Amino acid sequence: MKIYFGFTVAGDRSAIVAARKIVGLILEMGHEVLTRHLVEDNAWDQDRALTPKEVYLRDITWLDHCDAFLAEVSGSSFGVGFETGYLLGATSKKVVLFYRREAEAKISLLITGITHPNCTLVPYSDLNEVEFWIGRNLSHLQPPRLNG
């Protein structure tokens, strides 16, 4: 499965340990993470090596070709919000948003209040909860295969 992982590059990256854990778990389960560079220390530099238009076109292409979208939104950012809204408004893809319970008051109510049927909110207090959720649910995000 191709996963687009959303995580802020320019915003609050205090949840980087959780973001790296999520990406690592997805990879361990044999899936592809299209945006794995977002959890690297030089993510800012990697994105800034491209023009804004190139980043937009690259990311929209990845969003259009991913099977599911998972994001760590504790350091909520406009970019991750845009990605979430784009997928929920323009596709039928599954969206999963992880956030630290203690950060909830800092996250946009538009995110923590989502009731869209294709979106799952996963608040967590420790990384064991994240690992448990991914281990139990990631395979359910797989889009149905069409016979052809």
C-alpha cells in the first residue's frame, strides 16, 4: 500500500519522535511511505531545494496516487490541513490523524472536530497506543482491489 504521511515541515515539529515511529511501523509492515523525507532532520532543506510550485505539484501527485493518508497533527500546520481537506473533499481515500492528547487544545477545532466518515482521529498519550492502533488497523485502510 502507498501511504502519504503528513507532518509539518515549517511548523511545530515537537512530535517528531511519534512521526518517526509511525513511518517506521508503516515501513516495517511492508508498505511504501511516499513522504518519508518529512521525518528526516533535513526535511526543511529538502523542500526548500524545490520551488513552491514543484512542491505543490509533487505533493498533489503523491496525494492522488496514495492509497491512504496518515498524519501526525500535534504540531498542526496549514499544509497538513490542506492535505487533509483535499483528500476528504475530493476523494474517497481514508484519512487517519494522530495527535498527542496534551496538544489537543493547540490543534484547530476544525481538525479535532472532524466527523467525515472517511476520517479517523487517533488521540494518544504514549507511543504504545500509536503502535497498537497501526498494528490493528492499517491493513483495513487498504482500498478494495478491482477485478479486471
